[in-house]
Amino acid sequence: MSLILYCLALITSFYLLAEVSDRYFVVSLDKIAERLKMSHEMAGATLMAIGSSAPELFVAIISLIRSGDHAAIGVGTIVGSALFNILVIIGASAIVRNAKLMWQPVVRDFVFYALSVAALFVVLGDGLVTWVESLLLIIFYGGYLLTVMNWKRLFNFEDGDLIDEGYENPTLKGWKRIFIPLRYALRKMFPHPKHYILTFIFSIVAIAFLCWVLVESAIGISMIMKIPEVVIALTVLAIGTSIPDMVSSVIVARQGRGGMAVSNAVGSNIFDILIGLGFPWLIISIVKNEPILTNAASLNESVILLFASVALIFLTFVIYKWRVNKKLGYILIFIYVAYLAREIIGLYYPI
């Protein structure tokens, strides 16, 4: 009975996270970006990245402050989410619509992403994270932001996305109708969209609470089914917290903005690694005045796979002359399914 309740809590939380992130949090951040007169690129690298990566960030924070040794949940969720983003989100975006990418921002983001993955591999190498290592990750993200701000000035490129103004978001139908009461409750709980600062605050609180439910449910399922927490994080939590990213990326890809979909996936991963892990690690290590024990040695293989997937996709973009199509999309999704199958089979038949 407890297992069923934990699973229901997971499914409901995943849905509510997607709704809160897409309908309230990201919208309020967009309004704030307009008020601050930020460029689209700068807003995407900062506020939009925070919006789409908020679930992973809060999962990492909650897993660290919860009593007991659960740090691997936060790391596993972000590593697993990064794999999902780079393979499934880019793959799904390529399937729904072909796109021609601008090579300049793609090169920039992939270079920083590869360096971020390499930094994560080094930091996790000895299983301990110091406040100096955490601070360096955050500083590196600051360097990424400075690069984003000046990249157009260096290369003078224009946005190559062609927006399909006739596209409309799909209507709510099928199994999603069972969540209508939850959607109604959210509309009643949240303030009017014009009060975007208040909506932003409400969203932060809601996402934090839902991520707490996710962590508690994941720990409960792990204990009942005797599955390592890091495996639950790499698979179930990683996919669930990436749902908002996938929904928004597929929508903009259908609109003809494939470049934005790719940038969203890669940019979110950079934020996840450098801030989603670096910030909680820095705060906790300073408060406790000691290094953080991650117990994430089992993640080394996934991090290596993550780096390999980055190199593979970048090389594929070069070969396809910065175009994405359905064939590439199916290949990327197949690679992720094979990875999931290997993780699950490895639970019962360790290699």
C-alpha cells in the first residue's frame, strides 16, 4: 500500500511541477526579463535556465539538507536529467520538425557544456566536495554568462529560427483530463498573471514543496523495493524533473524554433551542473565547515556517457551541416532507451 501511495505522489508531483514551471514560474520570469530589458539570449541563459532547472536545483538542495546520507539523490538527478535533456529533448525536438541551427551559439554552448561535464567528473573523483570546488563551479557559470553577453559582438550572427505563427499549442485531451481538478486548484491558488512578482514567489514555494515530496517518495520507493537511491535519481527523478524542459522544447521546435529548443536543453544542463550542484554544495559545506561526502562513485560511468553523448551530438551536427532531422532524433532517443535498459538490467544482473 505504501508503495502505491509513493508512486501516486511521484506522478502527481511530476504533473504539478510541469504545470507550475510552465504556466506560472517561466511566465513570471519572462515578465521580469522584459521589465529588466534583458536580451533574449541573456534572459535564456539566466532567468529561463533557472525556470526550467528549478526542480533539479531544489531536489539537490533538499537531498543535502535532509537528515541521513542522501547526497547521491541530488547528483544522480542532475546527471540523469542532463542525459535526458541532451538525448531525449534534442531528439524529440528533431523528430517533430527539421531545423537549421546557427553554428555560433551551438559551438559556444557545447564547449561550455563539455567543460562543465569535465569539471563535474573531476569534482566527483574522490567522493568529497570542498567549498573551493563548489565556488569554482559557480565562478565558471559566471564566465559562461559573460561569454553569452559578448558572443554576438564577436561573431555577429542572427537568429536563424523561422517562427510558425500559425502553430497553436495542443488542447487538453485524453488521459490528461484526469488532472483537470489539479489545474483548477492551481488557478485558484496562484495570483493573477499581472502580479508577476507575487506569482514568482508562489512558484518558488510550490516547486520547493513538490521537490520535497519527490525526494521523500523516491527514498520511500528505494527502501521498499531495495533499489539504490542513485538509480532512482538517475532514472525516475531525472525524467520527471525534466518534463517541463521537454514540453517547452517540443512546443518551440514545432513552431520552427529548433535552435531555441537545442539551446534550452544544453543551457539548462550547464546551469544544472554549475549552479544546481555548485550552489547547494557551497552553502552546505560552509555551514557544516567540512567537505561533502557525495557517495557518487557509481555515477562515474554515467558522467563518462554524458561526455560521450556531447561529443557524439556535436560531431553529428557538424556532419549534418548544423541540421537536425527525424533520423537523428530517433537515434538519440534510442541511445537513451538503451542506457535506461542497461541501468535497469544492471540492478538484477550486475556486470
